Amino acid sequence: MAIERPELKLVFDEPKQKVKPPKHFADLDPEGRKALAEEIGLPAFRAKQIATHFFTHYNDDPETWTDIPKDLRALVAEKFTPKLITLVKSVTTDSGKTRKDLWRLHDGVLVESVLMRYTDRTTVCISSQAGCGMNCPFCATGQGGLTRNLTAGEITAQVVAAARICAEGELPGGETRLSNVVFMGMGEPMANYNAVMRSVRNITAPQPDGLGIGARSVTVSTVGLVNGIDKLRDEGIPVTLAVSLHTPDDELRDTLVPINSRWKVKEVLDAADRYSDKTGRRYSIEYAMIKDINDQAWRSDLLGRLLKNRNAHVNLIPLNPTPGSKWTASRPQDEAEFVRILETYGVPVTVRDTRGREIDGACGQLAASEITSSS
Ligand code: SAH
């Protein structure tokens, strides 16, 4: 007999939007960009020129594009590169190597991205939605609900801004290349699937059609929307998949990750396996370590048994503090024991650093308010 599943309709419905964000050429595929050029009376080759400025030189100001005739620049700016995100403020920590940027969108909505320079790579953590509808009780983003989906242009603009910051040497250590992109900021990427996929293509397509960042260096993190994971598998772009599991048992996961009432732990892991089988990629299991909630030895044992024959890697995230939450991070000895047990099953496990915690820029802390963001 088929199991009755609650229809979490609201979660997937596009929230009402008063004014649509301006259309941007990053919302379109390369064919669509050419078509747009022709539609406004420009030869199709202009689309490539525009893409080169944007994706190769991270320049979104047509007034400075000398290969575009002066009298066309205003039209190009309006139709191809309207300003989608405006920097409200930046907060830094780690001597400037971690930087959280607060962006205002055309309708006043705020989102955040976090740029992190490490010795061997520089990663930007971007938002795919303003707010989030998934309602995980330990995550700050979920507490305000979903405001709206971001467009591909708005998502891509966060990455291009980060690439520009790196290229212009704004981070300590001088010029560098943006090497990694993680969809781990505000929002549930799989609940804004089409815009996220267009953005993934913009990020991974070779220049000039995209930023030319390798698919393996792009991570899409999800609470476990199985339909989205299956769709992603069929795209043929082997991005890294991360699944926010947080506990191996359905009883607790129903409260920690409420979408679990629709797709259970086993269904989510099976979808991740299908993804791994098709792409050959190992996936990540994200697990926020919450003191006395999900960090018991028996849960580590259960997780080890679930994962021992899977192509998965566990990333433990010490719980980051969020306003109003009664929960805290696990004790060091409990965390160490959790790791030890997982390792007895041969499951690879790492503990994520808490980069950005001091500026409310770490996992689960992005809430995008001009007032609460520390400065
Ligand atoms: N909605 C997606 C993308 C967000 S990724 C997802 O949940 O996967 C952000 C990661 O940080 C997720 O694994 C999330 O569960 C985790 N997280 C949320 N709140 C946290 C907190 N307070 N401390 C540590 N990790 C947290």
C-alpha cells in the first residue's frame, strides 16, 4: 500500500513577488543571450562580447566597455546587465581572510554571501533564496521563513562579485582566483531548482559563456529534496552533492529537518547513492553536532552502519550559535567519540572549521539583517 505523504505545498510554491527582478543576461543560456541581442537590434556576436566582460573580466559596467559603441552602451546596460545586487556592508574576521557581504536586491530584500580565503583555495558561500522555507529549528535562516527565490542573475551576481574581489586583490595575500563555490548560504537550493541550475551552468561553463570553475569545485547542499537530487543527477554536471542529514534516525530527523516527514533518511541516502553511481562522485553528509540532541555514541554507531558501504564522507559541523536557540555545540569529548566510532566503520569523517562564527557568517547563521549583522 502506498504511504500517504503530506503535501508540503507551501514550501515549493513561489512566494508572491510584487515586482519581478529586472531580467539579466545571466538568467539566459548562451543561445538565449544571442536571441536577446537580436531582439533589440544588435548582431548576435555582441552577446559573446558582453559575456566576456562579465564572466572573464568580472566587469558589469557597459559604460567602460570600449568595444561596444558608445551610443549602444546604455541600451546594453538596461537589457543585459541591470544592477541586481548592491553592497550594503562587509564585515571581516580572520585578519580579513573571511568576509561576509550583505547585499540589497532591487526590491530591498537582503541576502548574504561569505568569502573565505584558505592557503590552497578561495571559496564563496552563496545564497539561493532570501530566507528559507525548510524551517530547521537550529538554523537562523529558517527562523524568518522564506521571503522569495533569487533569480539566476541574482545568484550568479554574488559569485561574479566574489571573483572580482579575488582578482582585484581585495583579500589579504594579494590577487587570487576564486576556486570554489558552495550553495550553503541562505536558502534551499533544490527548492529554487531552475535558477540554481542556470547559475551552476554560469559558474561552470568555460569562459566566456561562464566563469570556468570546475564542476567538482561547486557544492550544492540540500536538506534532502529527493526529486531535486534525482533531477541534478540527470543534468550531467558532476557538482559535489552535500546532504544535510544531522541524524541517522527518522524520529529525531522529523524535528531537526522537518522535510523528513516527506522524504525519510533511507530515501535521501538512496537518492544520494544514485547521484554517486551516475557521477562517480563521493557525496558529503553534513551533521551539525548538537549537545545531547544528536551526538550520542549510539547515533554515531547507527550512522556508521548506514554509511559504511556508501560512497559518502561525513562533515561534522560544531553547532554555531543562533539567536534564541537553546542548543549548543557538543562537548569536545563527545565529538571525539562520535568521530572514533564512525572511523571504526571505515567512514571518512572531518570536522568543519567554524570560519566566520564571530561575524555570524558561519553555517546556519546567515539571517541578513542590517541591524543584527555585527560590524
Ligand atoms: N538548505 C541547504 C543549504 C544550507 S547549507 C541545506 O540545509 O543543506 C548550510 C548548512 O549549515 C546545512 O548543512 C545546515 O544544516 C547547517 N546549519 C544550519 N544551522 C546551523 C548551525 N546553527 N550550526 C551549524 N550548522 C548549521
